[in-house]
Amino acid sequence: MTIPSATVSRLVTYLRILEELELNEVKHTSSGDLAEQAQVTAFQVRKDLTYVGRHGTRGKGYTVAVLKREIIRVLGLNQRWKVVIVGMGRLGHAIANFPVATEYQFEYTGLFDVDPKVVGTAVGGLPIRHMSQLPQFVAEHGVDMAFLTVPPERAQAAAEKLVEAGIYSILNFAPTVLRPPQLQDEKEISKTPERHNVTVENVDFLAGMKRLAYYTRKPDRPEAEDI
Amino acid sequence: MTIPSATVSRLVTYLRILEELELNEVKHTSSGDLAEQAQVTAFQVRKDLTYVGRHGTRGKGYTVAVLKREIIRVLGLNQRWKVVIVGMGRLGHAIANFPVATEYQFEYTGLFDVDPKVVGTAVGGLPIRHMSQLPQFVAEHGVDMAFLTVPPERAQAAAEKLVEAGIYSILNFAPTVLRPPQLQDEKEISKTPERHNVTVENVDFLAGMKRLAYYTRKPDRPEAEDI
DNA sequence: GAGTGTGAACGAATTCACAGCG
DNA sequence: CGCTGTGAATTCGTTCACACTC
């Protein structure tokens, strides 16, 4: 079953709400309650939840623990996710220091950069390796996804190295649209008949800032009257 | 004219591409070219661009400088945007150090926190003020939007303070759904008949990470049975 | 009665075909 | 002839009404 991407986003939200309910020892909830907290309609919640299965009780609602477990399963968060961070500048350091292990089974397994000034140093007990070692590292350790935190002008080239190394899932922090690597020359095609369905999710605060400007946009006057 | 939110996002992307073209002294482009770089269809680009006006030349394409200027105008990026950052922990510091002034006319005008350990210190020449000073600061300086970088459990309360202080546009970095402030008590309603259309844009790397897990989720799953 | 689950109606966004114009 | 601009067709997601079950 293919879940609409808008629904996937909301499932992440519902999961957070369920976590908080569980923290507050609330055992039971309903589509109306979830809708209120997620700022969507109860219709939407119920429709979304049909994608995770029938886990509600008519006239009653949902059991927090059950619904939480099922959403985790559907999202794949019960699996272990080995992550490398590529680009250990300011942002890479900040992300590396984030306690991602508290979020299900995500785990940083490697840090990479090309700058000789940071290669060899360590962050949170993990050494920063040179990008040239990435393919071997992936082959040896197995890596499920990469967080790409390089400057925007290097993002495309870095993404292509990731794919070459065998990483097909990228969380892209650079303010750029990553383009699929162009199967370098025809000879390479036969060499890699495997899947290269590259998946990219973007985290982009500059884009968010500009969208916000649009929605805030004052009625086309430089200095409007006060509020 | 109301622009679809998906189009607004893509306009930001097109703008970036136009900036890069201009940097490379490319004077001229086309919907096909933009589509390739933005990873959408040429149909999509042309449809999106109808929302900014008719600036193309049939048989020829678009002038980079003209299209760039018009998108900037439509997005409101020709206006000046005064920003405060609320929450000066690790993330707030990182954001405050980002050279946002290079991105059109966004400008940090104030930094706020509640922690006595950071209030009074400065970042990039700007002092960190206590949240209690926010309403007065907004009244004196005028503030267009806030970047909310507090811990998730404080995000809702902080957002309500922002709205009380007169800031209705929030770039929310916390992994939470912000709910509209519940017009505190009936007596307050008459006091503030003004607009309180709060606009929120979210920047949420944990959500992106979990969505990525879903799309990466392999059909050949290690453990667990299916239904 | 209360709240879930879902087929059907609706609406919004994307895709398309083609008219229009340099 | 080439590429833009746009109504029409289509696809996709949301809203709704209601049957169903506890």
C-alpha cells in the first residue's frame, strides 16, 4: 500500500502526540483529540489512520500504546538506522551533538569531511574521516542514510559521492535541489544494475524563512501603519 | 490572487536557480531549463510562473534578471524583514551566527531567552534580552517575524508570548505543532479585536529524518511479521 | 450514544494539449 | 519554428455522510 506523502508527514505528528500522551500516562485517545492537537480535522485523522490499519474501537477510540506501536511499525521506526553525517562544519557539528539516539533506533556511525583541519578530530566520541574513505566505510559497516550538511555549492557533488558509495537516502540540509546522479557514462550502467532510487528529504530554514515572508507580506507598502 | 502553497515553495526554488544563473552571467533561460534544475516538469514551471505574471517571450524564454526581480517582488523579498530569535540555546546561537543579511533584507534585531546564564551576553554584537522585555521591544522597534528555537516543551508557551507581544509570523524550529493561542478568556476578546492570523512555518529535521526512514524502509524487512 | 471506518462527493493541484506570438 | 501561456482533463488529497460496532 502506498501512503500519500501528506499522510506520512501527519503520521509523524500523530506519533509525537501519542508519545506525549504516553508520557502523561494517558491510555486512551480519539480522532477528535488527535485532530485538536495536530491542528487538522478529525476526518483527516481517521482517513490517515486507515493507512496503518484498523486499531480503533468504535464508540471508544484508540489505545495510545497500540496506535503508537503501529505507527512506529508503518514508518519503519522499529528498525535500526545507521546514519553518517557528511560535512562537519558548524551545522554538522550541531547535528552530530544532537542526541539522535533518543529518537528510536537512529544511530550515528560515521562522520565525514574533506577539510584537513577537521579530519582526524572527534565529535561525541566519533572520529571525523576523510570523504575518500566513505565507500570502504559503507561497505564495511553498512549505512542506511546520510545527513548532508555541506555548503550548498558542494552539495550536488557530495550527493553523487554518497550514491556511488551505496547510500540512497539523503537528508539534505543544503538550500539546493539535488539532482539524480547521471549514471556516469554508459559503461557504468552495466556495472550497477542495482536499484538507485535515491530518496531525498530537505531541511531548509532559508526556504522556510522566505515562504514565511510571502505569507506575512504586507499589502505592498514599504512602511505600513502599525497593528 | 492567492498562490497555492506548493507553488510558493517552488518559486523559492526558481529564485535560487535564477540567482545562480545570474552569478554565472547567464542572461536567459527557459521553462525547460528551470524545470531540469528544479526537478519538476516544464508544465509545472510555466503554470507556476503565471502566478508572477507574463514575463516570458514566446519562442525565446525568460530574461533571468526580469524573472528574478518579479519573483522577489511576489514573495515580498524586496521588503525589509525584522527578525527576533527566541531561544538562545545551541540552535539559537547557530542560527544567530548565520549571515542572514546576505539573504535579501532579513535582519536580526533582537535575541531573547529566559535563562539568566545567557541573558546579558551578546551574539554577533546583539545582546540577549530577557523574554519579559519582548513586548516593549516589539512596540519600540517593530518586529516582523520570530525564529522560535526553544526546547519543544516550551514552544507553545513561547509562541503565545510572541502573539501577545504582537508577532504573528513564526518560523518554528521545535518539533511540535503550534496551536493558535486561545484568546485568553472572554474579557480579552474585546480588548484585541485586531487581526491575529498567526502564520507558522516549520523547520523540523527530526520529522524529515522519520519521513526519510519511511521512504527508505525496505520491503525485505529483517524481523517482525506482517499482517 | 459515541466514535470508528470508508465509499462517494468535492476541491485543489498537476498534467496535458494546443492556441498564440515573437 | 520554438517556447510561452492557459483552458480542459486528469489525478490526487481532503471533506463528508453515514453505516457500523462497541
